[in-house]
Amino acid sequence: MLLSSKGKHRRPSKAVRIATLAGVTGAAVAVPLMGATGASAASVETWDAVAQCESGGNWSINTGNGYYGGLQFSASSWAAAGGTQYAARADLATKGQQIAAAEKLLDLQGPGAWACAGAGGLTNDGVDPGVDTGSAPKAETKAQPERKAEQPASRSEKRETVTTPTGQKVEKGDGEYKVKAGDTLSKIAEAKKVKGGWQKLFKLNDDIVQKADLIFPGQQLHLK
């Protein structure tokens, strides 16, 4: 249970273990477990100091030892403190979210839940850290592609088709001249006085005409 004397959310630090073996006691080494007698809170500066001792101040740390984030939450203590509403593990949450969960753990177990409470000067000082917990968990944060303003479809984006006599579908196009049976690029260029002749006409419509000698009734060609 989190409220028992053995319910600390992580193992004592090496310094605490050595001090205990040597028979040394003191507030700077081990802080007695305090039950919650009211709302508990500590300043961001205090949590920063605790995190500096616990994890070197790395709020995203995951060394694989079963403790996560700047304040080295275990999975069970993170869940008990409501941290899973922000992220699956502490190292995947923001600093503000980790502090918000730590405030709840502080209220549940007191400063003794952290081996580095003494080094960080952690007490139930009643100071509201005022952290922002609104950011999305880092594990769920994904870069969203920038949306570009919609542009009018170009001729190459037109996908209307016409059916050839053999049943093949070819792109229709959106030009001003509609191909009739018996038409060729040469005939059209001559009849419509296209500057540059059939070569120019072919270049103008190369998005729908794949071969200069192969056009189909119903296709609509650009003449300029």
C-alpha cells in the first residue's frame, strides 16, 4: 500500500542505503514518511531540486531500471498518483504533468516517498506549483503535416476520361477544342491556325496525348 511505511514509490538511493548501514540518521539523508493530513504542495523550484538529485534533472529519462522521468516514478506509483491520465509512464509525460502527479503522491505518502527529499528540501510547504498539465503526452505527440491552401486543379489533375473504340479509357482533358472522328493533330493545327503546327499542339496537350499520331474522339485539346 502506498500509505504504509514500505510504500515508497522507489528504492532508496545509494547514499541513503550507505547512510543507513552506517547508522547515520538525519533529515538531510532520510525524511520520515508523513501521512497526508491535508493538501500537500511544493514549489516548482523544490521539485526541480528533487529531480536534480533523482535523475540529474532529466525529465525524459528511462534507463530501464523500472523508474521513469525526472522524479523517478515506478509504474505503480505513477498509476496511483493519477499519472496515467497524462501518459503511460512518467518519462513520456511533460515536466508539468510529472509535477502534478508528484503533488498527489506527496499528498498520499509525504516527502519520504522520494529518497532525494532531503537533498531537494522537499516538504509539505503548501506552495502551489501552478504547473500546466494541458500538453499532450510526448509519446502521442506527432508532427502534423502543414496543410497547404487548396489550389485550383491543374490540367494534369483532371481525371475525366473518354472511351476509345477499343474500349480503352483515356484522359479527356479540358481544352477548348473537342476532337471529332477523323481528326489528327496536323488537321486541327492547320484548321485552327495553331502557331507551331502539330508539334506545338502536341506539346500543349502532352498531359492527355501520349502519341502524336493517336488522338481520340471526345478528347478536348488546348489550342494555345
